[in-house]
Amino acid sequence: MSAATTALVHTYFDRYSVGDMNQLSSLVAPEYRQHNNTATLNLDQFKRGAAWISEVLPDRILEVVDVDVDVVAERDRVAVRWVLRGTHLGSGYGEPPSGKTIVLHGQTLLRIEDGRIAQDWEAMDEADLRTQLGAMPGEG
């Protein structure tokens, strides 16, 4: 993976982590699409989702896990494993905030085009998130 691609991916996740949507916008292609489960989002829709998680976990930190092992690049694709941690201080699904630490593991496959992120496919366990938030039966 080139140094420029490595820097792009790390900057993308860093800016997402701190909620810097202006810089995040500069890292993606004009026709950026984010795929999550059955949804395909444009950049504005993706930003709304980022704002939602910011309200639920305002102190969140998204960490790329073990870069040397878990970032895999092939031509224009980069696969990344990540962990999102934060304190449940806002309601995500109508549940009361618990103050608990939430830990969510996920993976994102990004497609790079002309030095920008053109698409990404995110995989995370939303049922686990709902359970941790206390918005789904099970351990909260």
C-alpha cells in the first residue's frame, strides 16, 4: 500500500472519530457512496449517521486496529478492521443513556479512486450495538 493511501485511510478514520466532517468531505470523491447492510448512502446521509453516533457516544474514539496486520490493500481496495469505543451518553434507539462504555468492532472495505475514497462497505454487528445500548433484549 502506498504511503499516500495509508495516510488517506488513517486521516479518514481520524477525522470520522473526532467528527470533523469538513475535512472528511475533502477525503472522499464527489460521488462517494457508503454501503452498510442494505443501505447505500451518499455523503450527506453518511454525515447524518456520523452525527447520530456522535450524539449517542459523544466521547467516541474510532481506532484502526493493528495496521501492519489488519490493513490489507490490493490495487484500489483497502480493508480495515476497527474498534469504536465510547460512553453511552445519548439515546440511540429511544433507550435511556446508561453511562456504560460501548465497544463496537467492525470492518470497512474502501475503494480508492484518484487519491480519494470513492466507496466503502462497512460491516458491524448492529444487534450487538443495540444490545450494549440496552435497546434490544439481552445483556445491556
